[in-house]
Amino acid sequence: MKAAVIVFPGSNCDRDVKVALEASMGHDALMVWHRETDLPPVDLIVVPGGFSYGDYLRCGAMAAHSPIMQAVKARADAGVAVLGICNGFQILTETGMLPGALMRNAGLKFICRDVDLRVETVDSPFTRCYRAGDVIRLPIAHAEGNYVADAETKKRLEGEGRIALRYASAAGKVTPEANPNGALDNIAGILSPNRRVLGLMPHPERAIAPELGGSDGKIMFDGLVEALS
């Protein structure tokens, strides 16, 4: 599998994703600067977390207009897998690659802690190595992770099985108490209609080894290597 990581001014998880990818792939991942207008042939594109352009306008809004994003959208339309993590998820919604939007956390505070998540679907290259209903633990670190969408979008996501992850209790119960940011229906991650694009707020790249507090995220990257190689 060949993978590329997009780097914006303000990205702060690009190296983390590179390390995670290389641990699963066994070879280097490409780092692509946001001003580039084309991408080399790759099987996976990762839009990492951070504070692209300082989030001075709206999270992901400026990055969505970076030259490289036209190439990312074109590759996604051609079926290349795209993973957007945290700020990357925000960027994917701002470009229209995924529906809905990410708003300020319900408590209006930045949240940085581990959360439990229930795997809602395994029908994607990102979640194929989990089991439906599995509870995994990943870190979050965001101030604008409150996923919102209109009723029709929510109905479509539900009906098409495109909700990938939900915030849940350690026992797998989806409750208001398990929701860290007020996200609609505890939604933590969603898929595109062709299931080749995933946006999620938690950080799988920060959970790839016991030394980091857990390895539930490595399962995602290992699964991607298996699916896309």
C-alpha cells in the first residue's frame, strides 16, 4: 500500500499519522505540502489533525481551498481511500466530501482525553478488522467536534449504514453521558456513500501501541494495509 499525508500550515498530527502508517505498512509514507496541485499514485490519502491555518476563520474552512484539495477530491471521486482525522474530518465536511458540519463542543471547551467508541459498521476498509458492536478506546483533542446535520442527512446516514463510530460507554451503551461534545446521535465518524472516505474526530494514530496508552487505533491502519495492498 502507498499512502500520502497532506500537510497544512498548522497541522500537528501529520508526523503521528506518518509513524502510524509506517508501523503498519513497513515502509515510508509520503508527505505532501498543501500548495501542491497533484498527488503521486497512492492507495490512501490521510488529511491529518491539527489547526490548519490556525483555525482563524472556521475549522477547516481555509484548508478546504488549498490547491491540493482539488486533487484529493478528484482521487476520492476515482475511488481512492481518504481518511480525515479531527481537523481532517472538519476539512472533508468543508469541501463537501462528507455531509454535515463540526460545531463548537456543547460545553464550549477544548476536550483532550480518551473516549470509548462503539463500532457501528465493519463494511469499510477502515473498520473491516473490528467487529460490529466492538467498543474501542481512542483519544480526542478538539474544541469543535460537535457533529451536526439536518434530519434528512441523518436519516440517509442511518439508512445507508454510514455511521462508522459512535461515542459510547465502556459497556457499549450510546448515552448522553458518553457524548463528550454534544454530537448528533453521539456520532464520532461517518463514511461517504461509496464507503471509501471516512471522517472521524478521535485520533487512531495516537493509539497504536501499549506505550501510548492503547493500540485500538493500530487495528484500523493494519486493516487499511490489508484492504488496499
